Amino acid sequence: GLKGKLDRALAKRLENVGVQWVILSEQWEKDYRLLIKFRQREGHCNVPAKHIESGRNLGTWLEAQRQQKNEGKLDETIER
């Protein structure tokens, strides 16, 4: 269903005032690549909450992804 999906009309309104989804998507991809880098080095994805990877707070980002998944808000296209 529509649970966790941003209503198309609301998304359009955000786009009209300049929200750029591509930028958000690009940043997600960068953070995801940092997670892969962390996993390759450490052998796991249990990132400490305050861990900084290449200047980004990877721990906080990963916690936000987990929270969104638990709330059913993680976009299925990025959920793997």
C-alpha cells in the first residue's frame, strides 16, 4: 500500500519549492558506499553510533536507516 510513501501531491509541492531528490539520493549512495568500505575493512556492519567515516557520521546515518526500516518508511528500491 501507500504506507511509508510520500503522497505524490506533497512530493510535487516540495519539488516546486526546490527540494531536489537527486541530491538526497546521491548522498544516500555516498553513505552506502562508506558502509561497504567499513564492512570490507572491519568485516561487519555494526557501526558504532558516533563513528565517522571519511568525514560523515556513518553510525548516525545507519541508525536512521534502521529506524526508517522499523517504521516501514525505508524505500523498497534501496532496501536490500
